Amino acid sequence: MKTILLVDDESRMLDLLALYLTPLGYKCVKKSSAVDAITYIEKNHVDLILLDVMMPEMDGWTACKEFKKIRDIPIIMLTARSEKPDIVKGLKIGADDYILKPFDEEVLVARIEAVLRRTTTEEEFLSFKGLLLKPASYELYFEDKEILLTPKEFAMVQLFISNRNKVFSRVHLIESVWGYGVSIEDRTIDSHVRNIREKLRRAGFPADEFLLTVWGVGYKWTGKE
Amino acid sequence: MKTILLVDDESRMLDLLALYLTPLGYKCVKKSSAVDAITYIEKNHVDLILLDVMMPEMDGWTACKEFKKIRDIPIIMLTARSEKPDIVKGLKIGADDYILKPFDEEVLVARIEAVLRRTTTEEEFLSFKGLLLKPASYELYFEDKEILLTPKEFAMVQLFISNRNKVFSRVHLIESVWGYGVSIEDRTIDSHVRNIREKLRRAGFPADEFLLTVWGVGYKWTGKE
DNA sequence: CTTAAATTTGAAGAATTTATGCAGAATGAG
DNA sequence: CTCATTCTGCATAAATTCTTCAAATTTAAG
């Protein structure tokens, strides 16, 4: 069962959304502020966030960025404004889609399903030759020894391990880990790769055999099973 | 380079779309009817279709279904800002996204890139008499032995193997591998060809039988299967 | 068989890309 | 606010690839 986090300052809207979605088999969690939502996300599993753009304390754009910092959960923005800059803004910040208010049930459901369909690939944990990566708790182990990774490092390792043998260009890495439209120097990627290798090595994992440099192209994690 | 097929009965709209997209490096193909579009799709590679909903002979919904029958190409519908139920209709039929008219350049591009990013499939591979080339991982094998290629070498081998029996002039090779407008000596091509042959030969693959010199013209990769 | 043109080959410098050390900036916790 | 961590990116060195030249060789044609 998928969990959808509803974030809106109007309780009427929260009720309405839950009314539509609960009968379809979604577990709905209502939060009336971004702050509450963040607190919830940090400790619970959420499959999708429905986020109202216009809220008093923290606006939707800021909230969206904050959510993405914590974990990469798909976000659909609910916006009353149909102005184009906002749409672009949302997509660049990392929103996966947006729905214009007022909406009708069909639009809502179609959008939600579309987003879930294309983002649902999360696994409980990833393992690779003694490495055990738990996305939910942000933990990485090598033979029961924990390797402490920073958020960026973790995101990169996760991306690599779940896409083995695929070469990622630095641009691609930036888009995947930092998000669309973020400008980061290529050398910064190198720095993170170095740190990852270092940490893995120090834990006893032969990083140099698996996290490879593809000269002139990017990096890839090699190896089968 | 990605190819975008533009389908609209209004030539002004076709021109406008192409005007936006061509400078961004997309190859645009304009068709003024769904029928023409279908004919084109059947015989050509297309990465994305921008499809206007309102057209005289065959409407966008029908067209969308017809396109999907031929091949699963991502489709973005261009739809008037008024009709909301249509959005659902489109998504259910198989459209990947929609753009409301009138749109501006930023929205258009953001949408297109978003769709391309999430529909671009990968991990095809090319094989040829014991050779196995994997573009996604930048790997080339001959009978389970890996052959390490540099970026230029890899691009050339990929080009040759995917265009067997076709003669490439040095000028053509430069345009394909280095890109338009890059000035490179013809001899440089020869050097790369030599290095490729050398590496293949050393791995046990009879390169001299397949990567042939066409005297006075260029090079070609020969062979069927 | 001879000659001119094209290609192959060897070698080396040029150019590009990556690794690494380091430090300031940004971020987050208390 | 202060301190610790993380992020970012520069500078330099090291590694790899790219490009070109020129000599040797091969090819096509008369």
C-alpha cells in the first residue's frame, strides 16, 4: 500500500484529497504545514507528496527543496496559479509534476498514478559483494561494519549500485544527485568520488575494482551480482 | 541528437516549435497531418512526438493511439487551455505529458526535457561475430575478453558496427565522431583506425577481415549478421 | 615496370582528463 | 553564535588520449 503525504494549510482541502484517495487504496497522511511534513518525512516512509504551493509560513517552493534535501520523494505541486514561471520553477526545483487548482478527481488520480508509475523502483535494500545499503535509514555496511557516508556520497553510491555497469557522465550525475538545473563544477564530482572510494577502501572494500573511472566519459560501478 | 516529430495542421505552429527547438540541438521534422506523421514514423527513428490535439482529419486522440500501435514513442499533447477532461483522456490513452496552449519557450523545453529524461531507454547492445559492444557501459568484448577502447575509438567502432557495409569518408567520420565544424587532419583518422585494428587483433578478432580500407574513399566495416 | 597518390606505421609532443591535497564557503547542530 | 561537518572548487601533478609529422609501404594506373 502506497502512502501519500498531503500538505496543505486548509483542512478542507486535506479532507477532500483524502476523500478521493483513500478509497483507491492509498494511505493518506495529512499535515497542515511544511514543518510538520518535514518532521514526519524524517521518520516515516512516504511514497508521494502532494504539496500546496500557497501556504503561510513556508511556501511550497521552499518546502519542495527542503523535502528533496531529506530524501528523494516524488512531489506533485498543487498550484492555483497558472503562470508559466511557476511551472518552470517547480520543475527545476525538483517537483515531478503539478496540478492546477481547482482540479477534478480524474485529473488528480491520473497524475498521481503517472508519477508513481515512473518513480516506483525503490527497494528495501541493495547489496553487493559484502556491501549492504539501506536507503530507508541511510546506512551502508561492509561485512557488518558501518561506513558513514554524507548525503551526497550516499546518493551517489545508491545511484551507482542500483545501476551497475552503467556509465554516468558528470552532467548526468549532477542531474540525478543534485537535481535538474543545479550548477556544479565537474571537479566537485571527482572530489565526492574520491571521498567515496577512500571511505570504502578504509572499510576494507576494494573500491578501486568496482567504482571505475571511464576516461573521458564519467564513472561507473562495475560487477555482476 | 534527438529527433522530435512535430504534428500540427497549422504551419505557423510547426515553424514556431521548430524555431524554439532547433537551436537547442533537436532535429525537428514537421508534419501537417497525422497520416503523414504515421508514414514517417513507420520508416524513421523518432525520439519524441509533439502532437496537436485539434486537427481536422484525424484528431489527436485517435492519432495518439495509432502512433502507439506502431511503436512506443513518447508523446506530448498540445492542448487548448480550456478542456480539462481531455487531459485525463490523453494520459489514459498513453500520452506521456501535455502542454497547454498558448505556451512559452521555457515551459515547452522544460516539459520536453522532462519526458525525454524519463523515457529514454538504455542497455541495447550490438553484437557481431563474437564481438559484443555495450554502449551504456562503454564496454567491448570479444568472446568474453574485454577490449579497452578510448572514447574516440569506442565511438568509431560503434559507428562502424551499427552501419555495416557502409563506407565512411574521413570527412564523414570526423563529422560523426568529432562533430560538425571540428577540424581534424585526415591522418588522425588513420591513426585511430590503426589503434582500433591493433586492439581488436590483439584480442584475437580478425580486424583486417572486417574493418576495411576503401582505397581513395575511406573505411568500412564489412560483414552480415 | 614505373610513378604518383594514398595508406600504414612509428614516434613524440600537445592536449585533455583525472587524481589529490587543500582551503574557504555553506550548512547544520547545539 | 559557535563549532563541526559537509560541500565545493581551485591548483598542481599525474595519467591517458589525441593529434600530427614524416618515413615506409602499399595501391592504382599508365
